[in-house]
Amino acid sequence: MVAPATATLSWDASAGLDVAGYKIYQATVSGTYGAPIATVPMDVTSYTVADLESGTTYFFVVTAYNSDGAESSFSNEASTSIL
């Protein structure tokens, strides 16, 4: 039995003055993101995504959000193929 794979994402901290944290989004089709899979505080700039299935390509983006809940546009998209 093959264990589910993981992927570790990392990003540069936002230069914004009122950043409260980051939201991580995942999709299996490029550019088709729904609700975030995780939210992390402003001092965290990496996240490990677990339970990724072999034979699947995953796409990820990150946004920054502020204390009012306003969210930045998506980061550049990153992808990984789980073999």
C-alpha cells in the first residue's frame, strides 16, 4: 500500500502593513480554486499539504488577508504532480 503524498509550499512574507495571515488554495485544474484549504497567521510562510493522491497534478496559490478580511489577489500558481 502506498502512503498518501505531501507537498510543502513556501512563500515570501507580504510587504503589506496590515497583513493578518495567509490563505492557501488547492485545485486539480489550473485556475479553478474554491474555498481555501488552510489559513495560517502572518508569521507563517510555509504549509505542508497532506493526503495527495498519486497520479494527480495539484495546483496551489496563496493570498494575504488583513484584519478587516480583505484578501489580496492570488499569488503565482505552483503545481506538483504526484507519481
